[in-house]
Amino acid sequence: MSVAWSPDGRYLLASARPFDNALRSRLVLFDLSTGSTHPLLDSPATVTHELSPVWSPDGVWIAVASTRGAGGQRIYKVHPDGLPLTAIRAGGEDGWPRWRR
């Protein structure tokens, strides 16, 4: 499991495996001010992993590694509300999300 705190400390993102399928992982957003939780992305069954969430330093974006479709692992960016999901680049051996200033 990987976790990431938002820069303002209000949210926690965790990559978790659902009870019904241990071979998949999903990103879950925890709102610590309200105690609510929900999946970050609306992911189809073809997605096997959502991994290594990283918040941008300003908290506007979240970068995530994900396997979606036939293209293998790619890096995506998404706002904390889950939209829009935008592919940034293909993954690869060092294909883990990170932000540069």
C-alpha cells in the first residue's frame, strides 16, 4: 500500500486492494476534516492497478501510475475531485510519478 498526504494535510490518498479482488489496487481519498472516503477515480474493470500517488506541491494535481487498457503502465495526472484524468507519459522501469519544481 502506498499513501500520500495532501500539502495542506486535509486529505490522505491510499492505494488499497479491494476485498473482492486482491490482484487489483485502487486509489481511495480520505477527507480527514469530514471523515468521508471515496475512490479517487471511476475505474473500469480493465484497470488492474492505481499506484504511487504523489500530490503536486500546490495541491492542485495528483500524479499516479496506472495500468489502463492495453498500453501498460502510464503516468496520469488528475485533480483531487477525480477529473480530468490525463495521460502524461508511458511508464517503464523508472515510470513512477514525481513532481519537479
